[in-house]
Amino acid sequence: MAQRRATIVDVAKHANVSKSTVARVLEGKINVSDDARARVLKAVAALGYERNRLAVGMRSGRTGLLAIVIPDITNPFWAEVTRGAQDQAIKKGFSLLVFSSDWDVAKEAAHMQAIRQARVDGAIINPVADNFDSLGFFGMPLVFLGSSAERFPEISSVGSNIKQGVNLGLQTFTERGHALPTLIMGPRSRLARIRFLHAVTDYCIARDMDPELVTIEDADYTVEGGFQAMNRLLELESRTKKHRAVFAANDLMALGAMMAVRKAGLRCNEDVSILGFDGIPAGMFSMPGLTTIKKPSRQIGETAMVCLLDEIEGRPEHGRIHLPCQLVERGSIADLNL
């Protein structure tokens, strides 16, 4: 026979206090004596009491639940973003529900419906859809992530500074004696692609370089996408013997490109220099290690959660926050000056 779960009444009896005193202790109120607080906490531990979140939510209007919707839970970058958000949520006593849209508008819509039905207190979203019909329809605080957030200027958002990161990557190639690299870019439908290309164009114009000289190969944000894109590039350039330089818009594509280079019997970085963008841990284990522009993934999640919790408490919105990227040097880019 299953053991009955302890109730607040059981805790009150065990601690020899009233139910209201137990409630005040569990809610962190200060108008409780030290002795009573100690007895309540000891009773809670002894009985294994857990608060009924639904009942608490009905009284307070809050559930203690938050949600995050990311585009690809298999991508370590997004896993780190989620970890950062979760760490901050736990510190404040919230639980975090995690959803992955897989870059699919229909999945995203289904997840948002589930979030509304769960009556979460707020949500962090990397939006895939071009619109949500009416943002007011959600009836909850929202914070957006990434480049796609720019379509919704009325919502606070957190992301990396793409222009600063792209400039850092292109400058790395320039300092090592390379011409403008070939770009392996994500799908044309992604706003992140547009922001990346705008940054490349601005970099070129500022240095009297023709941005039209930049070669672009389309892919999707996966290892297989980068592999196929690099294969196409190698086929087009099979007759040339010059050193090739490639800048991939994320690390998964960069790792796929490195695989294609090896399959073609070439070497990275002797024949092809490759730079990634994201800073996922997998880049440490390639041969050679993947040089990359690291986005502050965990900090993005942490900052987004801080913003969301502020908005839940009615504090001012934070607007648009762009966090700086940094170069992580591992050896996949040759120095042609040597």
C-alpha cells in the first residue's frame, strides 16, 4: 500500500505550530520566530513534505513554472543556453520546462499552446515563426533570444553581438594573410543569415574591399549540411592549388566541412583553413581543434532568465541586449605569413 503524502497539517502538528505559521515559513516570510522556523523546517525534512504547487499557484496566481523554447536541443550551443537559464531559475525557486521546435513553425505553435495551457509564469523563446498573431495573446512575460528577436522590437531580447563576432572572425583571417574567406551560411529564411551577411558587407566596405567577391555556399545548421557544402566547394575548386579559407556560420557546419576536407584527401589547416562560429565543446576534439568565434551561450541563457524574472516582478523591460563574442584559437586556421 502506497504511503500517504505528508500535508501541511501534518507538518503543523509535528512542529506544534499553526498551519499559517508553516505557510509563512515556506513562503520565506520574516514574521516568524527563529524557534518556530527551525521546528517547521525540521518537520518538513522529517516528513518529506513537498508543497502542492497547484494549490500554491491557485492562491498566488503563479505556478512556479517557466518555459524555454529553443530551435535545436541537439545543438550543444542551445543546450548551454538552456543550462544557463535553468541555473538562474533554480536559484529563484522556479522550475523550467524545455521545448525544442526543431526550426519548425508548427512545432513551435504546438509548444506555445502547451505553455499557455500549463499556465507558466513566463517564457524565453527563440522565435521561428514570423509572427505570433498577437503577442498580447500570450498573457505572460516573454523574453526572446537570438537574431530572430529583431522582428519583435516590443519584446526584450538577449543574444550575441553578431557584428562584433563576424568582424573578429574576418580580422583573424586578414591578420593571418588570407583573402576573404568563403562563407558557409544557414538557410536563406533565417534572419541570423541576413545579420551575418550585413556584418560581412560592412567589414568589406570599411576596408575598401568589394563584398561581391565573397563566395557563399548555402547549407543548413548541421554537420551534414556543412559536409555537403564543403564537398560542393571542393568540387568547384578542384583545379586550383591555392590555400582555401572557409568561415562557417556555426560550429556544426564547420565540423562537417572539416570532415569533407579529410574525405577529399586534404588537410586542415595545411590545405584548407576553417573557422567556426558558436564555441561548442565538440570543437576541442576535432583534428586539428576547431578555431571558432565563441558566443557566450551560458551567459545568454542566464541573462535572459534574469530579464524574465525581472519582468515577472514588474520591473522595467531590458530592451535589446547583445553580448560580446571571443576568439578561441585551436589550430584550424593556417598563418600564411610564416
